[in-house]
Amino acid sequence: MRPALLAAVLVVGGFVGSSEAQPLSNSLIDLGAIHVRIVQVDEPWEAIRLTEASLQTAVELRLRQSGIVIADAESWPELSVAVLISPATAGEITIGYSYRIDVNLRELVTIPRTAEIIEAVTWASAGVVGTTSPERTRTIIREAVADGIDEFSNDYLAANPR
């Protein structure tokens, strides 16, 4: 990914706006089963020994451990876990990676004035941005994703007490 594009994604990526001062966790009340989708953007996955499948499994397991039901097939709502990784190089040598992790709940919503149904982010994590050495990248990415999933799970459980 080009540095300018990565910078634009980092600046714009995690913003969610609302005209009312209600916590985003209100959108999690009575939420049914969710579909999990891992979003990769132009990353060096092989270099850091991380796969989409392993991340998907880790995310789904963590959600199930919190009592959140995972949908068997692609459906709405969708919990999107975006992982952006960009290598920092010195000549031909990778000296580190910059990364951004975002967890967003996307749902189909209706715009009242037009009755149009659109996809919208109804919950968003604070997002994580950082840099790491090549040796620690896989661990750091997995930990950052786990933190975003824990943030979602905590809000979900607060909105849906058992």
C-alpha cells in the first residue's frame, strides 16, 4: 500500500458519526447471531505467518466464549475485522511494520426519509494504530485484534445482560 493511501486510511478509517448522543452500544441491544468477516488490505500475510483462516477462527472462538452467537453463513449483521499492515523498509530489508486494526459492526439499516436500505456501521472499536518489529508483528496483530473483539464483547454484554 502506498504511504499516502495508508495515511488516508489511518486518518479516516475508524470514524463513526451520530447526530444523537447515544452510546454505540445501544445498537447491540437484542442483536442476534453475527457473521464475522476478516478484511485484509494489501498486507504481507505470508511474511508474518498469519492467515485469514487462523484470525477468523481466533475471533469466532473469542466471541463464542463471551456467549455471542456466530452465524453459520454470510448474513447481517456483520462484524468486520479490518487488518491493515504495511512494511517499513530500508532498501530491500524489512525493518518493521505499521498496522491498523478496526472492528466494526455493519448492519442493514433503513433511512427513514427515503425508506432506502443501506449498509451502515452501527458500532465501532476505538481502533489501534502502531508499529512493530518484524519478529513481533504476528503476536502484536493477534493481540490487537483480541483487544478489539474484547471491546465489542464488553459492549455487547453491557447491552444484553444475562
